[in-house]
Amino acid sequence: QVEKEVLAQQNGVAGGAAPPSQETGKALSLIIDEAEEAIDNSDFVLAKKLFESALDIGKGSQEKVTCTNDAYLIQRLAMATYKARQPDKIKALNDALALLYKLDLEHTNDAETVSLAGAIEKKLYEEGEGLEHLSNAILYFQRGYYLLNNRYNAINLAFALNCRANSPLCTTKEEQIADMIYANYTRKRVLYLCNKDWEDITKRESKE
């Protein structure tokens, strides 16, 4: 059903007639819902196709809202792209990263964008694509950690720092020690956040 609506929207645009705003919004909503459902079912190939369709509809629409600049759609497409691993894992990771650069990756303070970029750069490093990806992963995880003060970015930051301490990026013993100390400090922060979350959960459950 969604594919039929997508084709109808695209054919209307190709024929020179912009689809009504309400119909465009309805089609986008349906596509996004199915894309999220595909992600929940780990069908990332389908999710990628659906998010691409959502962006295509936005480009063809004459509405003032341009989906090509919609951070949410691009973030979800990037995530689905690298997890779909098509045509291969490395190409998928690089394609996903290229999508995030459309969101001004070098300067943005959007936590979701930089966290996703950190995950992609970390995977590229783990796939043997070069130490520059490790450096980039640390940069993005640091930004995400400072923005959100959360466990996900902190854990990945600590791991990446330990990797750098054991890599040629650290040229002196002092640099290695500094990274190891920073990694351990970050893990202590993770423990603090875990304990705080546990206290909040316990209080909420007691009230319920």
C-alpha cells in the first residue's frame, strides 16, 4: 500500500502537478511508520528503501518544508544504511557517513548526529580502515558525551581512548597514560550514572 502511494506521489510530481499538502503528509507518515517498523524487525534493507522514498517525496514536493534538510530522516536513513551492509559493510558505512555530512557534521551540536557518526567511525576503525577513523570516533563520542552526559557515549569514548592508548597515535608514554586515565575516569562516570538511574528506577517503582 505504501509503495503504491509513493509511486502515485512521484508520478504526480513528474507530471508537473504538486501533490496536495495533506496527501503528501499522509504518505510521508505512512512511509515513516513502516520504516520504523522495519527497523524494529531488523529489516534494515527495507527501512533504507522506505526512508529514501520519504526523502524523495520531500524533494519533489513544493511545500516550504524540505525533507532533504530533515535531520530525523537523514539520521534514520544513515543508521539503516550502515546496518543494511549493502553492497558491502565498508561501502555502507562510508555511504552512511556521507549522509551525516549533509547535517553539517563538522560543526553540529546535534547529539543524535554526532553519536551516530561516532558509531560509524568506530566500526570503520574496527574494520581496519585506518587510524583516522579512531581519532574521529573519539571526537564525536566526546561531543556526544558532553552534550548528553549519557552512558552510551561515555562507554564508547572510554573504549576508543584505550584503543588510542595502544595505537601509534600515542607517540609518548605520557600520552598513553593520559588516555588510560581519561578512560578510567569516564568509566567511573558511567558507574555514577548507572547508580543514579537505578535510584530513580527504585523510587519510581516504590511509588507505583
